[in-house]
Amino acid sequence: MAALLVEMAARLNVTAEDAPLAALRAAGVLERMAARVGREAAGALCDDGLSAEAVASRVGTTFPRPWSCS
């Protein structure tokens, strides 16, 4: 997965030079996808019984208030 993301970033950088508007659109799509997938993954971890604080800690960030596992 990480290699795929690195490749996508490289391609977006090239696209940003050649077609900045297309790169901006693609970046927006990726942002929305990442936010949705992140919420779904965090929800799945919460469903498995992890607290919101534990989820945040395991991904190396802090717990964003007012988000919770409920």
C-alpha cells in the first residue's frame, strides 16, 4: 500500500507541473477518499473495543475532540 501511495504522489507531482488544475482536482478526490476511509477504519477499530484515545495513539496522533467511538 505504501509503495502505491508513493507512486501516486510522484505522478501527482508530475501532473502538477503539466496540468495543475487536474492535479488539484485529483488531490481533492484523494483527500475526500482518505477522510472517508479513515473514518471507516477508525470506526472498525472502535467496534473492536478500542477507545478513541487508543486508536489515535496507535496511529501516532492525538485524540481529536469531539470525535468518539460511540
